[in-house]
Amino acid sequence: MRQIRDDPTRALLQAQGPLLGLIAVMVGIFVFQLLGEPGWDRHFMVIPGAVTESWHHLRGGEVSGLDLKGFGTLLSYAFLHADAEHILYNMLYLWVFAGLVAELLGHRWMLLVFFVTALTGGIFHTVLNADSFNPMLGASGAVLGFEGAYLGLAVRWQLPDPHIWPMARPVAPGQLALLGVVGVVIDYTSLMSHAPGNIAYGAHLGGFVGGLLLASLAAPKPRTARRRY
């Protein structure tokens, strides 16, 4: 009788294959940013002033293909990164929190949270910087979106201890949810104090709020969760 041995790599791909694919796409795009023609990626970054102008055109019934392309940057910016440190930290936190959402709700919800919170992050940043023509890029809005989504699930349901490779041991859901809260409080404080720097605090807040609302109002009960009494 043949003994079937566990294959950790196969198990990982089955559990988190779509998320690994999403991360691979972002890494591939970043490599192309490094090796491609300088400046090509600017066309896919969010430029709040340009999006605001396109919005005015849409309201006036004069929307063009260029305006539609501008609206598209509210999603495309999330696939671009400024440097190696930027993408490294974003992918690390994306792996943890998107992996948690995938474990609880499945891959379709994981992808839905990514695109919805990238959009809400881009919109929030644009609203707060409507007259700015400085470009914005990075997946951090969606990353905070997953943190907000996990907080929303943790408030609604009693979640199981997560097992996200390569964590050495399970981490209490409350501790991970608290990590997201601390991060968004720091972002809010920095935004209100007009802290200098090149961090898009508005995108972080927009992503977090989008994820929190999506999980609180629309997400189904995870199969492994229990109701709170």
C-alpha cells in the first residue's frame, strides 16, 4: 500500500494560489517598471487633478476616451510601486491580511476586496487632493482595505486563530485586528496634522473604510467562524 505524503508546496498553492498570482503580477509589473522605458508608468498612476477634471467633464456630458482612461487609473495605480522597499512591505502585509480574508471568505471575496478597496482608496485620495497633479501609486490602499475587512469580520464573528505561513504560531484575531486599527489611527493623525512626506494617507484611510464597510455590511459568515452571543 502506497503512503501518500503531504506536499507543503502543493498545499500552499491550493490554499493561496490566486493571492500568490496577484502578488506575482505586481512583482512582474515592478520589474517592468525598472527595465522599461522611463515614465511609461506615469500614465497609470492616479493624478488627482486630472481625475477631477475628468469628473467635471462627465458631469457636463462631455466625457472622452481620455477621461475614461483617467478613471481607470483609480485601479491601475494599485499595481505600481515606487521602489523595492515600497513593494516589499506592501506585498508582505498583502500576503498576511489578504491571505486571512481568502481563508475566511474564499478567493473570490479576496479579489473583490482588493479591487473595491483599491478603488475607494484612489477615490478618497483624489477627493482630498483634488487640485494636486502629483501622481500616486502603490497597493497600500488595498492592503489597508484588507485590514479593515478583517476588522469588520472580527467584530461580527468569533474568528478562528489564523494560520498564515510562515508565522511560527497562530495569532489571536483580536491582535491582528488591533494592528490594523493602530495603523489607520496613525494615518488619520498624520493626515489631520498635514505631515510632510510622500505617503498617501488618504488612500490608506479610503481603503480601510472601504474594506470595513464591505465586510461589515455585505460579507457572508465565514464557515469556520462562530456567532457572537
